[in-house]
Amino acid sequence: MTPLPLREELRGLEPYGAPQLDVPVRLNVNENPYPPSPAVVADIERAVAEAARELNRYPDREFVALREALAAYLGHGITPAQVWAANGSNEVMLHLLQAFGGPGRLALSFAPTYSMYPEYARDTHTGWEVGQREEDFTLDPDRAVALVRARRPHVVLLPSPNNPTGTALAPEVVSALCQELDQGLLVVDEAYAEFRRAGTPSALELLPHHPNLVVTRTMSKAFALAGARVGYLAAAPEVCDALRVVRLPYHLSAVTQAVALAALRHADELLGAVDDLRAERDATVDWLRAQGWTVADSDANFALFGTFPDRHAVWQGLLDRGVLVRETGPDGWLRVSIGTGPEMAAFRDALTSVTETTEAAP
């Protein structure tokens, strides 16, 4: 067969994706372990059935009702004109780099950071560069500003809480970078914002002060809606107008819009498990530290812990005991998503067993 005319930089690459394995305890992709209630499912069913009656027609291209509902949920004086949505925050990020990145332009982040960011850059022919976080995975404002001043990126991508470490951005870092990026965008990726600890601010509070600030969110995590693929952002209306240029036609299906609107009608109920997950996260962090492991401070629904001379052996040992976690982040570290109480008990038992039978003990 004649070789396909694949782009040279894509040859031999493996597609992104965490393992999807059928094991009793899956704690590797930061899902909400609590499924929607029967009442939520029933409302979604009614909404989808209503949408199905007009599936011969294209959906609302401007998804006005969804933008209105998302703006109301976010608060902070955000208007529907400041909201954009797409198929997961992944597509939101891709839209941003399609519009503001591209050939001859640079996107920048600080490692460790979300592993999909360089792929968004690659797929949009945007240059990619990373600086380094501090040893505790925070960002020093002066060092961050110095790198931005030296490299002049067009887009800076920063998760807060950070994935994979769970570290939240300090507001002064956000403000300092926005001020330095006089001709660029700062994108604060708040996929896990609902899980942040009390007193940890959201970058949404800074939107009125920085027209080049973009705050992205998702319904996959706290809303327990990972299967629906709904992400969104809040930004200046001019940013949203720019994204209209690069989106695919009718990119949000009528079914997706209906599901998201139904979920937002039940926001209080769907977010009801967040407090429980926060408490379980904090208990997990305390337990891991009591066993002698180093654990990054987390404002997300996961914990990064280590370090291991051979983290893959520990990962495999946990998997052999029916617990799937994630090999991600710096060498020697593992990340565990926060599950239900019984799931976390199974994780603790499995990790204890692994460390007793290998040389992985701290």
C-alpha cells in the first residue's frame, strides 16, 4: 500500500488517552464517582426526547439558552455574550489556539502541566514552550513574568487547580501575567474549580479587570457529566466573537445542548457530592502523608503522591489488586482520583499491600 500523506510530525505518534480498563476501582481520570440521580436522569430523558422531535433541523448555532444558563451559574456579573461552549473544554482550548495561535505564534505553560496542551499546539501549528514550576508546584510571579517577558507568547495556558498536581494559582500570579501579556491571552483552565478549598479564589473574580483573561470550565467533573462532553469559557465578548470564526458549523448538537441545560437545572443536586469529595480528598492526602509519602497540596478531586523509584511497578501492583490510578506528572509520582468512600478504602488497602510486598515503601 502506498504510504498515506500523513503530516511528518504525526508519524509514529500514539493518540492521547488514559487506559480504559474494566477493573473494580477506577481512579485514573478524575471523574465524579457519583452518577446523576434518577430525577436528573428523568429530566435529561425528557429534554432529549423533546430535542429529538426536531433532529431533522440544525441546532441553535448560537446556543443562546445554554449561554444564558451558564452565565447565570457562573455569576460574577458575567453575561451570555461573555460565554462560549463546545464539546468538552478540550474543544474550547482547541478553538482558542485556532483563533489566537497558529504558525509563527507561541503558546506557553509551566511544567508540570496538562499533557494535552502541547497537542493542541501541535494540531494548530502553534509553537510550544514550557517553563518550570517551583518545587512545591506553585508559580513564582517574578519568574513567570520574566519568562513571559523574554518569550512574548501569544497564549499562556495555566490550569488552576493545576493538572496533574492540584495546585491552585494565586490571584497575584494571574494579575501579573495578564498585565505582562499586553498582546496575548492568559487562559486559566478551571476544570476542577468547584473542588477548590474554602478561601481559594477563582480567576472569574479578575475578569472585569483584565480583558485578555479567559477562564475555562467543564461540566465533566463536578457536574458528573463526563459522558456528555460539555466545556465552556468566560471571557470578553470580543474573545467569543473570535471563536465564532474558527468553530465548525453547528458544533454543539441539539442533544448536547438539551443535556447540559437539564443538568444546569439540577446544579445544586449534582454539585451536592462536591463537599463529600473534598472531605474524602483531604482525608486521602492526610492518610498518604501519614504513611510517609509526599503529597502535593490539592484543590482538585485528585491527589499527586510519591515518590517511587519505579512508579510503574507500583501502578501495576495496584492494578493487579483491582485499583487503577494514573501514571502522570513528574517522574516517580502517581495520581489518584478521589472516589467514593469504599473505593478509597480499596485504594488504601491496595497501596498498603503493594508497599509491603515491594521496595516501594517511603
